Amino acid sequence: MGGKNTILKKFPLAGTKNGIISISHLEEPYGNGSFPVVSIGISLKKSGEEPDWKAHIPYENLDELISALNEAKTQFGNTPQV
């Protein structure tokens, strides 16, 4: 299931040796006629081609998601790593 996947960015997953976070635009993720989403993939292997975990975020929810992520970063982002 899922249409054309356009990878927008990949970057290292902090705290792992080979993990990757990938951000992509995914067209028709749930079949013909479904609206595109931003796909966030987490891969523990360097290639990142087949993520271990994925989240599909509708474009209409991006502003609220970004706001919540910034709030999490502000409140907890300076927590020392153990």
C-alpha cells in the first residue's frame, strides 16, 4: 500500500551507531484517492530504506505537531543523557 515516496531529508538518529531518521512526502499512502502525508521513518540500520518504525502525519496536522515538538524540546530537551 502507498504511492510514490519522495525522500526529503535523512539524518543520523542520536544515541545509535547506525540509526537514521528519514522525512519523506508520501502520495496516496492508503490507496487511490487518499491524501498525501509526511512520513517520518526511524531505521536502526544505516541504509534507512526500510524503516523499523513509521509515522504518517497529514499535512493539516504539521503546524500543531511542530508546536508540540518545540514545546517538548523547550521543556525537556536539555535533559542530560545518562
